[in-house]
Amino acid sequence: MQEELLPSASKRLYTEATKLTLRRCPLETPLKYDGKKGFTTLKAQCELYINLRLPDFPNEKMKVGFLINQHMGAPAHWATARLIAQDPILNDANRFLNRKGVTWENDPTWAQKEKPL
């Protein structure tokens, strides 16, 4: 009797498991930002990527961490300095992006002139 139940239980489990297949976002991770032109594009791509993968970003810190990871060179140093200083802009992804945009879009050399935290 148990042998008869085993195939049907196995079939049920297989059916349930196939329903649980994870769907991944078809978008690739945005290219890293190096401080040159294109911050608006990076911002739009990151916002789209995060919004299409919301379960991967359950809180603002995860979003900001992802955004920081999308930087290299001077922008990465700028973001890392804020991370080390525990700057309050790191508590809100939109605030972080807006500050970053004002900083880098208006003057890409701003980080070189900024006083250390």
C-alpha cells in the first residue's frame, strides 16, 4: 500500500515544485558608473532594475548597497566615504540617487574638490 502512495506523492511534489520555479529578471545589471557622462541613464537603469526585482531589495539599505556597488572610480570613493561616515542619505535610495545626481551631473570633478567627511 505504501508503495502505491509513493508514486502519487512523488508526482504531487514534482507538480508543486514546478510551480515554485523562480522567475529571474530578464534585465542585466546596469553598467558601473565611472563619473563620466551618463548618470541619468544609470539612475534610470538602476531604478528599473530594482523595481523589477523588488523581492531582492526588501529595504532601503539593500537598494543603496546595490547602487553603491554600481559605481567605480571617483564615484565609488564618494559613495564609500558616505558609507564609512554613516551619512543619513544612505537610509533612502531616492535621496542617495538625487544627491548623487546633483553632485555628478552638475560637476563631475566635485568629489575631488569636496572636503573629506
